[in-house]
Amino acid sequence: MPQVPFKRISSRDNALFKQATRLAASARARREQGAALLDGPHLVTAYHAAGGVAETLLVSESGYGRPEIRRLFEHSAARARALLSDRLFAEIAQVVEPVGLLALIRTPAPSAPPSAPGTCVLLDGIQDPGNLGSLLRSAAAAGVRHVFLSKGCVFAWSPKVLRAGQGAHFALALHEHAPLEEIARAYAGTVATTAARGGVSLFEADLRGPVAWIFGSEGAGVSPALAAVAALSVRIPMPGAAESLNVAAAAAVCLFEQARQQRSGALSTPAARA
């Protein structure tokens, strides 16, 4: 028997089930309620490890039969818990084969951009949820703290972005609907963007100080007005047949080259290696 009380939900008329269904299906509902759903034990564990307390933990009947999920359901911090029939749980889950655990959380309230964010990422119109989540994961792994997203970006707390981010959200300060040009113009370090042609080779650019990285949408790239603010344009050398990388891969290459330079204090130029 569980060590904490929980309710059983078997009807579609239940208010909590209706709320979870709306959050799962509607980006507008997620924005209006300031809420999101975390799918699976990995995201739930990462959220709690970062100090978060879920509003509600939801478990399916079959999920509750799995020891790992049962332990999380019974012992993780949450203000409420509910067990759903597999049939109802499947209507909320965003994947074909649900693991059996969801957490309803409150998303962080918008905060004012910091005056000195250090190395940071500015995202201009990133629409693909998988790309955004992967990019956030790379940013967190590279030690970036602040990510600024334009109004045209996909909602950072959507289920697909959360799954691709694998917990990166909880290590980052995400600033949505951010005025990217204003932030870039006021930035005290180097403002850099990527270019398919021209510019400086990434491995010859001096990235040892703070950098505000600008990455643009998958189709249109960085807007001309925002690109004009960048003092540094870099290209990623690609000796293979591909003409370009997707934005998540390009960001990872840039961020980890900067991390390498900052750790070693050296560039990758032939002169530096001599």
C-alpha cells in the first residue's frame, strides 16, 4: 500500500483529468495557466532534484505496478497525487507508449533580463520543438545560464521541447518573448552569430571572453536587423558533403568550442598550436 494518500480517477468528468487533458493538448492553455506536464521518471526526477515541487503527480494503473515509478509517485515531493486508469492516462500522455508517470508543474514566472548575463544564448524564431530542446540541453551542458527566446520561438515548456531537453530547463533561466535586439545592443561582451559563408572560422575566433550567441530559425536564419548587431560572424568548417548543420547541432559546436577555449585559454589556430 502507498505511504501517502492519493485519489483514484476513473471518470472523464473529473476536474483534474480535464485540466491535464487541456494542458496536454493546448499550448494556449499551458501559457494561460502557467503550467506544464513532465512525462516520465527522468524529467520528474530532474525537476525534484532541482528543488521543484510538483503540483500533482499522475500515475497510471500499470505504471503504479512498476517499482521505480511507484517509489517516485509515493515519495517525491508533490502537493497532490492521483491514480488514473490506463485508458484515461493514455488520453493525457503525449507518446504512443506511455511510461505511466506525469507531473503537473508551474512554469517559472517571467523575469527581467539580467544586466550582466555572462555567456548567453539568443534564439530568433526557433520553431522546431526537438531542435529547441536539444539546443537547451547543449546550453546547459556547456555551462550557459541564460537563454533568451524571441516571440517567434516555440513555447519552451511544451511537451516535445521538455522531452528533448531531458531536464535542461531546470538548470537554465529561460526568458521568453525577449527583446533580442535590445539585449544584444546592451551586451558588454562579444555578440556573435553564425554564417554559412564568410565570417571567421569558428576555430580561429577568440571566444575566451563572454559571448552572446545568436542562433536563428531553421528556415529564415537570424533576422537581418538582429544579425547587424553582431560584432562577430563565425562559420563552422565542414569538410564533408553537408552544406549546413541544423541549429541545435551548430549551437552545440559553437558552445563547446567556446568552453574548450575558456578551459585551455588557447585558440585552435595553427599559430596557437605552434
